[in-house]
Amino acid sequence: MYPQHHHLSPSSIPQAIHLLGAWLQARLSADAYAWFDTELRGLLAKPEQARWFKALGMAPRKLGKADLLPSTAELQAAQNLRQGLDPTEWSVDQTARMAFTLAYYQGDETDFVQQMGMLVDTSEINELLAIFRGFALFPHPQALEPKAREAIRSTMRPVYEAMSHRHPYPFEFFDEAAWNQMIVKAFFLDSSIWQIQGIDQRYNADLSVILILLVQERWAAGRFIAPEIWRCAVPHANADGAAVILQALAGKSAEREQQMIAKMCQHFPQLCPPEVVAAVQAHSWAAQASRMEWSAFASASY
């Protein structure tokens, strides 16, 4: 089962809207912020679908698409509002779109979920990025889960990453099958996994089997293997998986892949096959791997 969630309660929505608005006010011109504030107040007073859709569509034109670039204090404020909330990769227009969506919410779960489904089905890619990142704040998260799965099935990497990267929702609401699908999908999109929240808490045996098979397929085809594959392939590996990992350490894999295996064995020895841990300890370079950042193992072409 997925872990207990820390999702924002509907009663905290006004607080969330206030925080998003404050971030925008600090970054926008007076005219741009006046437009945002007018639309926001209009939606709060009379949450009409037509006005909501129009505000969502006009946000980039009226506010621009500059990166939000939150300060350390703003990142902490995000965590104080909702554990796991990370606006590091948000933009100004995405932040406004989230605020408009929260303002549109009328307390009706059925209506909100239906409207969100329609929005996901009809939005262009830039709107989708805001919508999926907003799942960290939107009410009725369990009911939105089918749409969240659509994001991780997307063939568009930005859409996939809007849900998977720096986002508390997958960690808290995806079951094991959906979680594993999200991790595996990263390696087909040439994405990375070090930005995925909760990854160290959700290693599992089924995921190891899937990724070991993927490694073997790519070995057979002579294809590139992202070093990060081993981050989720090594923990809980079965006997067949351990044999493949030992092949990798014996020279079948590139040095960066071997360093990833070593780092996993050093950080999570209790989750790794004992024979793999012993093989890592026999390598003189293993200690250096433990000091490398997780981001250092992202795909070279990422």
C-alpha cells in the first residue's frame, strides 16, 4: 500500500491561493498582477466554467512564462503549506493556472473531478504541465488518480515529468503497479528518476525483476543503459537478478553503472543481495561512488 498522504485539505485552499498569489505579486508588473487578481476574485465570487477556462487560456499571454525560481524561504513556505510541495520547476503562468483552478473549486467532488477530467482531455501541453503539477494541491486527490496515471503514460517527456518529478502525489497515491510503471517509463523517455519523491521508500521486488529484464534486453540489442536503472534494479533483486548485477560489476556495464550499483549497496545494504554487497566491497573505487550525488547518475543524454 502507498504511504499515508499529507494532501492539502479543502479548508486550506484559501491559504494555498493566498500563497500562490503572493508569489505572483512579487514577480509580476502592476498591470499583470491586476489582471490576475481580477480574474481570481471573479472566480472566487462566481466560479463559472467559461471564466475559468478563459483565465487558464489567457494566463501565459497576460503574465508571461518566466520560471518562478522560488527562494529558499518560498520553498520552505511551500513545505509548510503541504508536505512535499516543491515549486522548483514551476513557471509564473503555471502558478496562476493552479490558483485559478483552486478558486474555481466549489466544494462538489463529483463536479470538480468531472471538470478536471474534461480539462485534462482537452488541454494543450502547456496547460497540462500546470494541471498535473497542481495535483499536489487540488482537492479530492484519490478521485483524480486515473488522470494522474494518464500523465505517467504520456509519450511526451515534459508531461510525464510534470507528474513524476518533484511531486508528492505519485509517492502518496499510486499503488505499486502504477509506481513501477512510472519508474520504468522514465527509461523509455530518456528521463531521470533522482527527482522522484519517495523513491528510496518504494523499492520493490517486482520493479527489480522488470528492470533486470530491461537491462538484459538492452545488453542483447547493444543499446544504452541509463545508470539510474540500477538504483531500482538492485534493491530486492532475486537470485537471477543478483547474477545479472554481478555480471555488470564484472565489466559488462559501464563504469558509471557500476558506481550506481556500489552506491546502492553502500546506502541500502539491507535491501541488496549479500553477494552483490560483497562484490562491491572488493572494488577499490566503491568508496568514491558513495560520495557522488544521485543526480550524477542521470542519463548522459538527459
